[in-house]
Amino acid sequence: MTALPTDHWRDRATAHGARLFVKPSLALPLPWVWHRAMFGLAGRFRPMAPGITRKSVTLGGRPGLMFAPRAPDRRLMWVHGGGFCVGSPRTYAGLLSHLARKANAVVLAPSYRLAPEHRFPAACDDVDAALIDAEAHRPDLGPLFLGGDSAGGCLVLGAMADGLARGQRYGALLLASPAGMIDVTRPVPPANDYLFPVSILRRIARDYAAGHDPANPRLSPVHADFTGAPPALIHCARGELLEEDSDTIADSLRAAGGDVTVEKARRMVHAWHFLAGSLPVADIAVARMADFLRAHS
């Protein structure tokens, strides 16, 4: 396990600011539409990477976005996070453009239906369909790489397991603080999370899972079969509520024969990659991901 540096004053200020201001707001029982508006506003002002074009595309019958450098030499499908209830490829445009630039990759970002209006398995079905379209996009660029953060990590893991069962093979897997166990009754380990109160995780699990069996591998991918899994790089924050999920997913991938690298950041918010372009440790993490893709191209 490798440590990611979080020594810059902006890294420390971001983590403490999230604990003081964002975490209390997430503990409030606000309607999801309010959380969507606030998260969308935060994403709207994320800096885009220079030299990257953004284009609307259709993936799995739903709208998505494609980010591409002038002359890409690899391809990546990234599934956005947001607790299954908020977020969109547009919200994540900053991160996705920086991934495209650092990895010199075409980045395909599908949208999926959000809970609680569309509960499990709607998001899984959308991402499964998007993956089939992504597999057919620009095969001249070599094997398709996969990635996702938080809830998106959960969804891309489930879609990857289905793809592996279909006989598909992928170049590598990138995960940022992935959710692996969606279970409202699960015990929460002692944590020092700078962003999430336990109550929001309980609410997400209730509103998304809608009473389905948490052992269902499409809902909780730690139970999925990852035979044939590609090399994986997993990032998470040390002490966050989903650190255990990251470790358990790493164990599941290794048990299936996968080669897994885990890197953790101390005193950092969940899925900090979202802040690429303005947070030093986010830029470092995106650069590590790009290096990992190049090493497995």
C-alpha cells in the first residue's frame, strides 16, 4: 500500500473546510433535488483541462459526454459518483477532462438514472448498456480501460463483472473510493471521515437499494465474480467511511487473480479526484492513474 502526499496547504484546507461546512449539510434531511443542485453548482466551476474537446454522445441509449485530446492513444469509460442520487457527466467535466489530458485518452462518461426516482437496478442496467457501446467505440485505440468513483465505482465493477462473463477483457481498472457493499444494516467501522456523516450513507443505501438483498452482486459488487479481471489501481482516503469497501474490493479482485495496487491519502476527503485542476493531491492522483494506464497499454 502506497501513501499519496497531502502536504500542500490547499489539501489540508480543503479537508478541514469540508468537515466544517459540507459534512454538516449532508447530515440534514434535505430533499435530493437540493443536494443535486448544490453538487451541480460545485461541478459547474471546476476548471477544464486545456486542449480537450467535449462532445455529447449516446451510450446505452442515454446521453453521455466524450472528452478527447487531439490525438488520443487509449480509451477509458468512467462512471461518475454521487451516491446513486446526484451527479452527472456534466458535473464531472473537470475531472474527466483532466483524465483525458493526463492519460491522452478518449474518456467516455455515461449518464444513468438516479435514485430515489429510479431505484436499483435502473442505474446498473444503464451502465451495463453503456459499457457495451463503449466496447465498440474506437477499438483501434486498444483495450478499453474502466474507471469510476464512489457509487460510480460500484456500478462499473458490476458492469465489468458482467462483461467478463460475456468474455470481454479490459486493459485496466481505476477506482476512487469505490462503494462495494450497499447494505443499510451493515455495521460502520470507526472512521475519521472528513466529508460523510454515517446518516447520509444509510439514506443512500435505503433510497437506492429499495429493500433488495444486499448480497446481490449487482448491488454489492464485493460478491461478484471477477475471474479475468484486469490490473486495478484503487485510491481512497485513510479513515474514510468507504476505506473498508476499497480494501474488500481489492481482496475480491486479488482472489480472482487480479493484480491490485492500493494507494491511500491521509487527512483527505472522499473521492477527492473530483477537485482535479485545483487541488494538488487530486492532480497527483490523476497523474498516478494516467501512469497506471500507460503502464498497461
